[in-house]
Amino acid sequence: MQASVPTATRIKMNSSQTTSRLVKKSPSVCTDLPLSSSDVRDKLRLMKELLGSCYGPTARLKQVHNNIGGSVVTTSTSSVLLQAITSSRPVIGLIKSSVLNHVSRFGDCGLFAAVLCLSLVEEAARRGVGNSAAIRAYDRLLALCTGYLQREDCGCRVELDFCSSRSLIALARTVVSSKPTCVLAEPESAHIGRLAVRAFLLTVPCDAPDPVRLGRTVTVPVEGRPVLESAVFPGLLLDAPEHLCGLAGVRGPVRAVLFSASLAGDLGELGDGRIEVHAGVDTDAQILDRLLELGRQALEDGVKLFVCQKVIHPVLQHYLRCGGLIVIERVGVSLMEPLIQLTGAQPVATLHAAIPSAAYGEVHDVSIRHFGSKTMLHLHPAGETAVCSMVLCHRNETMLNELKLVCQKAEHVLRLTLREPWALLGGGCTETLLAAYVRHKSKNDAPEATSALGCSQTEYLLAAEAFCRSLESVAACLEHDGGASVIDLTHAHHWTLPSDVTEQHLEGGTAAALCGCGALESCQKKKWSYLNSECAEFSPAPLSTASPLRQPAVLDSFSAKVNALRVAVETANLVLDVRYVIQDVN
Amino acid sequence: MERLHLEHVLQSVSALESIILRSFGPEGGQVLFTRDTGRVMLSRSGERILTALHLEHPLARMVVECVWKHSTITGDGSKTFVLLLASLLRMIRATAAKEPHMSRLHNSTAAAAEAATARHLADRLLEFALTELDGLIALNVLPHGSRVSLDDITAKTPPEPSFQTLLLSFFHTRLGNVHCEFFRDLMCELLSRWMGKTGQPSSSFRFIDNNFPALHTQVSGLPAVSSRLIEGHVIHRDFATPWPQQNRRPVKAVVFSGYLQPRLLAAGDVLELGGEESVTEDASVVRFSSWTERSLESVIATLQSFGVSVLLCALKQSSAALALAAQAGMGLVECVSDEEMSLFAQLSGVTPVPDSWAVHPEHIATLTFCKPLILGAHRYVHLDFQDAEERLKVKPCSLVICGPGEEQTDQYARAFQAAIRMLLTAWEPVDKTEISTLDVKETFISNKCTSLPTDAISGESACTSCSMHPHQKCVIEPGCVIPAGGTFEFLLHHALHQYDRSCSVSVSISAFVPVSHILANALLSVPRQIYSHNRKRFLQAQTRVMALAPQQSHILGARLRQTDGPPEDGKQSARSCRKDSAALTLLDLGLESVSCKYHLVLAVVQCLTSLLRVNKVLRTHTVLHTTSHKLLSARLESPEDVDKDESP
């Protein structure tokens, strides 16, 4: 088989026959058994180091800039970083696209998925497990993990209590603090975490019809103001047009009308045919007359707020302003839906009929707010409408962009809790606990597994060890300052020791005060083991037996992490299954 | 100009083979492609791998064309196709090189003589395959197979050999080791919903195959185990109007193929404003646009009077139409694709309204619900039909296929469609004219064979009559399967050898001897590759299958072709095949469809013949910047590419 492979590389690309400038295409590059090539392995290792160093609250940032002098992006977020990475190796592209897809669905745990996936591939190769045996074993071990995470007595799952906002804030804060690019101080990240929870709670409707529809949070970025000035308001903030800057505000119920069609005076949709206009006929004036007619009706009906998705003819604008209306044009399609929700108005697109009275909506009142250099029109909802605005302030643009991204992620993660009201212990504790559980379990079910999978017991145990080591190595990635990662041998939580801590401190129980998730306090009785060192397997004790037990302060999204785990293992399996690569290098 | 030698043909086919081999068999893996656009593609399907190659050599392209044609019909066997083709070519080359009497033809070179012999052999092989192969399979392979029933598709532990095992083996070849069981169960669930209580299974398979794009939704970013079936029908578009929270049930829906707001001016029409004869107060453009708006309002009013609350439109509608529909509390979906429109029409039983002001009660479909559905990053429209179960005898459902990346999702979706095609081939209905022969043959082929000697004899004579008619399409009854892992190849190999021997004994046509011999030996290359990682297993498998092949029944079968055998012999052979099939099902090898295999062998031989009929490749050069017309016309006169004379 090996001998016949070079002939395959002789197959050339078909030169394109349709383009006028024919260039002979260069032949495809074929790689047989890509995972056994040292170049591919080096690239995978490099990628793992790169992404691993971006993981966690103390991560090292990366600057991305291209070779033609484009803007420099500073980030540690997987979605931004992975999009920037291009590799000549399609295997890396495969991992990249899986992780990016996961992040777009769940908004979190992208780096976790990427590092775990790369680690699984690397460990399987290092231990010399056959690819197909590794794939089958990984699949079984994954089922073991997800089964454990769904169990009632799962040690790393915390039920979320919606009666108090504490665990929700912990969840939001973990997301915020895991992105060091935002450069937030401790009180700042606490503030942003609280704002994210507040915005989330405002978008959950109270009187929910079936099915529930969550509202919208509209983000308004403001540059150059301190982070602590960020705030959340119920209702909508729109950019105020200049003529309104002096407005003190409109009290009382304000009647509003929304137009989704253009009011710029263009022709209606008559078809594809031509229109010939003879001299002396002024179509523009005819249409404008019609528009002014609409304006007059709006005035007579007592409309105070006139909003158009597209452009409003200047003459009509002037006419309406003279009548004392607040006129806002070009709000764009993305703001139309929250506007409809907020005002309860029906968008109007017919210009030739009178505005039906049912189309009018209402806002409670309108006021002007100033944020730094920005002047915004604040529309207060008349009732409970599940629409809110979030003003985010930060010192410069890069940080502000990252903060916006982080808040979106926090919102996404919080919304996921509505479907699965749990969270997982953060700070690496879930990973070490899962690894301990899998190691213990796989020893016990090895005979059964080997008969089901059709591989030898040694292979299965090697693959299980690779799996556990990969999980632990993700936890170890959280530490970037030269410290050591250890686990305790009762609950299998993850602890980080500063680099100056010695063996004696460890024995005395004074080295680390709290475990990664903050649920356990260190005490003298505990036995310790360094991560990635040999230790006897044990079954992790449930958290309820621990004393003293504290509220975990670091929580990860349950849905996002479980999905990331699945995606990582499935992608690793796929990478291990690739036997041949054909690359079009044109 | 390039003269084609047998060597060249073999070389290009071998190159294809070497790529295919990486994903062949139980130890095979995936092949990863990157396009010049940077898109990554992943596949274990031979057809996809080959078609993605963009080959330059015309012969290789011809082979890929043949593989593509074959696998779009049967959905399976593209890798085996290339393997078998390469193996046949090698056998033919070896035979042609040895044949001395051919080289004295004319005074040509040795190479030309070799080519002539090869071509001759290929022609005879095709003739043999067209006339004798079906009979041989019916006689020697089918008794070891068994018929799979479609009655217990969703049973958890169905009796072996089952439909589930057949699907599982298929997914194994397409998706590797993981997720096979999961996708098999999903597929069984899907089929059981779409298979009517009455009617041919093949018509259900064909329906799913034809409507597959509209029947499934791909979602990336989720693990494969999140794939599922959902009730009803998914339209891959979102509501263009804010979705009304309606509690009214049932929901009434109308499908439009045109614009709701009338288009006053068709392309080419001219509207004259302010001409001499029509200078009146009303002759403004406003009048026309207000007319179209008024007629739109009346359309909406008509729809409201019918109680319609959902509008599905093929085209993008004007903003006035959207706003009026929203004001009337209707949900409007625009830009619905043709496939989805046609599926909706089939399932709901209503036709699209071509003209917006001619809405009649028969255009109104009744739905149990219609609501937005979020799948992955997209929002779609999810609806279900009222009384579809009584009307169509099926439970409409839609398939959601999930995968971590687009590549995998796409791969899973393709595996599903290929599985449907494979089933379609396996359950291909037999022509009406053949039914009579088949009724008799059932006693012989399936497990239910009676030991009545007369039946067995008539069955055999039916076989004989089949092999007499070269144009008989298929003698394999729907749903016949055989254990996988090379069983078919071993049995056919054995049968061909037996046939070979009996022919040389009874009929002294020496011309037939090498042909069946070549095919027999070429067939063995397939199981050899399946067990390539372990030679011992190959021999084990061969012995196991061969032990089951009854020696005398084949001789008997071959003899029966010439003379009617005594009744006792028929009885004996019938009994022996029952025992064998029971023994064969004990082997844990999975299952494959006999009909697919038969089509495969036939297609390979056809491809081989057309390959060997080519003798020269003319490489023409396209002129890039034509300076002289004369040169161009001269080029045009020369033949295009290759003189491909496709075999019939």
C-alpha cells in the first residue's frame, strides 16, 4: 500500500476551462497518514500552546496583525483568535471550524474545547494507542462523562437558584473575568457581572405566554468613560437627532408611529417596466404631496414620536418638527423589532391609505440622557415589555469592543440556564473531578468495555489514561505564572499553588486557601497529588461531605461546557480518523 | 497525441485505487480535502473523494464519471468499484501478455496486439456478465442470502438477519466506528414514519430520496447525538413579519407562487405620464401606486375573510405587503424554495395560488400549528399538517442532522441520502413481466423453500430461462441480503470456478474459460483488501464461507442448464441451502444487499469495456487570444478530447 502512494500525487488539478486567462494549476499536495507526520504534530502542539496560554483569568494576551499593516487586534477570546489563525494544515482548519461553530451556538468554553481536542489527539499519539481503538474508547469514555454529569449525585454540578441572584452573578462574573483583554479591576468586573444579570432579568417577560419569547438587550458603547459608569435601563436608547438636544423631555403617554417603508419620496413598486414622464408633470411634487398628507394625519391624530426605518424626506421632516413632533429616521432593521415590542405599534408601509388607528403605539415618556459625548433619547416603556438597553463604558476602543463581546457572551450563557438550570464548578475543578471519576470507572469496567469495543484491555486503559490526562491538562492550563497544579485526593478539586510554595506548605495545608471553584477550604487532613503525576485512582467524594463547605464563587455554564466536551471528543475522533489529506494549493 | 497502452490505463486506475484504499474496509479512515477556496471537506465516501479530485487525465476522469453514475443510482459501492476495476485490469493484462495466438494478428507491435487482446477479453467479459451473471448469482449466491423484512423496522431486538444490521453495516462504511448505531436508529425511525401502511417500500424510499433536501436541516456546532426527528415540516426561512402570537387552532395557510402586490408594469411595458391626450388631474403616478396598494388591501381582506393566518410565498414581497399582513395578524414567509413548496403541496394537498386575487377555498391548507423554530444559528418555520395521517398514511417528520462542523454535518447528511439510495436499489421493484418467474423462484431463493421436488425443479428451470434471456433486467428479489465481509465475492468466485469447470466439461467452448476465470480471480481482491491488515483473517473467512458452499449443487445447477436433472437432486440442493444460510448468519459480519452487489459487478464490467475501447488521447490546445480565425477553425475541426465510445 505504501509503495503505490506516490503515484497518487501525480494526479493533477484540472485546469479551469471557463476563465479567459488560463493558468496551469499546480498539482494538489497529498499527505498520507497526516498524524504520523512530525510537521503536523509540531503544528498541533504549537496550536495547543498558543490557545492554552490564552485560557483563564490570568491568560496571556495575543496581538494579531497581518502582513499588510492592518489594524492590530489584542485578544484572548477563542472566537477572535481562531478566526485570525490560518494554517497550511487542513487538520487544524477542521478543529478550528468545529470550535468556532460551538462558540457561535453557546458563546462560551471555546478555548476549553480547542485545548481538550488538541490534547486528546496528542495524548493518543504519545501513548501509541491505535487510532481506531482510541476513537472507540474515547467515544465510550465520553458517554461515561456525560452520563455522570446528568446524574443527580454528580459532584461537579450545582443547581442554580433563581430565587437569589447570587449564583447567576457568579456565573456572569466567571465569564467576564475569564477575558483579561477587557482589563477590568475586581470591582469593575463585579459591576459588569451584576449589570449582565440585571439586563438578563429585564428581558425575561413576567406574564409569559406559551412559548416564552425573551426580549432584547440593546448595547450602546460609550468610549472614554470609566467602566463603573456603565448602566442598564429598561426601555430603549436611540441616538438623539441634533434638534432634540435642547429638549427637556416629553411627559405623559406619548403616541408613536413607526414606518417600515421609505418616506424619501421614491416611487412605489410598480414593476420592472419603464416610466416615461412628459414635460410639465412633476412626479416628485405629487409624491411629496402624498407624504405631507400622511404627516398631516399623524399631526391630527396626536402623534408625538415619528420613527422611520429608512430615510424621511427633508421637507416632511421640517413639516413634522414644526408641528412639535420628535422625528427619528434611519433607525435600521435591527432596531425595528425592539421598537415594535416597546411601543406596541404596527409598522406602516402603505403610503396611499390613511394610517389605521390600530397601527399607533405608545411609550410612557421620552427623556434625554447624556453619556460622555453621546446624547441619547430614552424611550420608557408604557408597560412591562422585556426590552432594555445596556450602556457600556470603557477607556479605549479595543477594551470596549472586548467588553461588548463579553457582555454578549454573558447574556448567552445566562439564557442557556433557562433551559438547563445548572452550573458546573469552575476553576478547573470540573475537569479534575471528571478525570478522577473516569480513571476510577474505567479501571472497573475495563473487561466489559474491551469486549464491547473489540480492542485489547491494554489499549482501552491507555486510551482512558490519555483521556484523563487531557482533561487534567486543560485544568493545568489555567495556571500561567509558574505555579503548580495539584488535586486533593478526597474530592478531586483543582488547587493552584504559587511557584514559591514548597512541599512542606502543601503537607501543612497552608499553601492554597481555596480550591479553583472556591467551594472548598484547605485543611491539614487533605492528601495531595500533583497533576500529571502517578497516583492511585479513587472515587471522588460528593461535595456535601466536605466541611467547611462554601458557596462556589466560580461557575461555568453547564450547557456550554457539556457541549464543548462533546464537540472536543467528536472532533478529536475525527482528526484521529483522517488517513489521507488532499490539498488544493492554488 | 498520445497512444494509450494498457499500462497507462492501469496506471491511472491504480492511482485512484491508492487513494480509495485509505478509506476502504473496517480499518479505513477519512480523507480530508481542502478546496482552493479554503473550504475543508471530509469524506469516507468513494464517490465524493473521486469527484472532488478534479483529475486531468481523461481516462481517470472517465472512470470517475462511471463511478459517479453508478453511485448516484445505488448510493453504495464506489470504493469497491475502483478496486474491482483495477483488479480486473491487472488480470486482463496478465492474460493478454500470456496469450500467444493473438500476437500473430497482423504485423503490428506486441503492445498493439496486447491491447487488441485486452479489448477482446473485455468485450467477452461484458457479454458474459450480461447473459450469465444473474443466473449464476441466483443459483449460487442467493441461497446463502436471506430476505429481510421491513415490518419490524423500529423493533429494538429484531430477529436476525435484520434490516437494522443492513443499515448498520452501511453506516459503518460511511461514518467509521462511532455514531453508527445512533444514526441507524434515527434512520429506522425516519423510515417507519414515512412508510405508509400500504404500498411499496420502494415508493417511500423514492419519495424520501427525491425530497431529501427539503426533509432535512443541517445544524453545525452541536454534537452528532443531538440529531433528531421533529414532527411535521420545516421551512428553511424565517417569518418576514413579526410572528403573531396566535392561539387559534387549526391554522389556515395559503401558498403563493407570485407577488401579493400586483406588478403594474411588466418588463418592457412603458407607462406614459402627462402625454397630450391624458393631461387630466388624475394622471399622476400616485394614482397607479395607490391602485396597487388598494388591490393588495383587498387581497389581504379576502384572506382574512377565509381566516387565513399564514402566507408562504415563493418570491420576495414588497414592504407594503409585509406591513399589511402584519397588521392583519398574519405570518408571512417569503423566498420559500421550490423543493419546499413542492413538498408542502404534496403533503398538504393544496396547490399554490398563481394569481394573488384568485384565492379559493381549495387553496387553503389546514395546519395543526405553525410557529418559529430555532435550529442552531437560524430561525425557521415549523408546521404540521392536519389529518396527514389519514390522508397520506404517513406521519410527516423532518430530520435535524447535527455535527460539530459544517464538514461533518454535510457528511452525515450525505450518508443518509446514500443509505436511502442503497435501500432503493435493494428494494427495487421487479418488472411486472418477471413476477411470474419470481413467484416460482421465491421457493428457491428465500428461506421459505419447501422441499417439494416439483417446485424446486420449476425454480431451477426459471433460472435457466433467465440466463437464456440476455435482456432480463434483474432476477434478484427485493430486500435480499447477504453477510458482508467478502461473502458475496467468495461465493461468486467459487461459483465462477465451478461454472468454468462444468463448461469445459460439457461444452467445449474454450473462449469462455478465461473470462469467467478472470472475473473470479479479480473478485477475490475485494475481500483481500477488507482483511489487508490481517492476512490470517482472510484465509479464515474464505475457509468459513467455502465450507458452506455445497460442491455438488453447483455442478448440478450447471448441469441443469443443459439437461433437466432428476427430481431427487433438486430436493437435495434445496435442503442444503437452508442449512447454509442459517450457518452464515452466525458470522458477525454485517449485511449487504445482493442487488447492489450485482449492479456493481455489472457496472464495473461496463466501465472496463468502455475504457479499453479507447486507444488514443488527442490533446487539443485552446487558443487564448485568438489572432487568427483560421487557426481557431482548424482547431475546432479536430475531435474534442477522446473518442469515447460508450458501451451500450
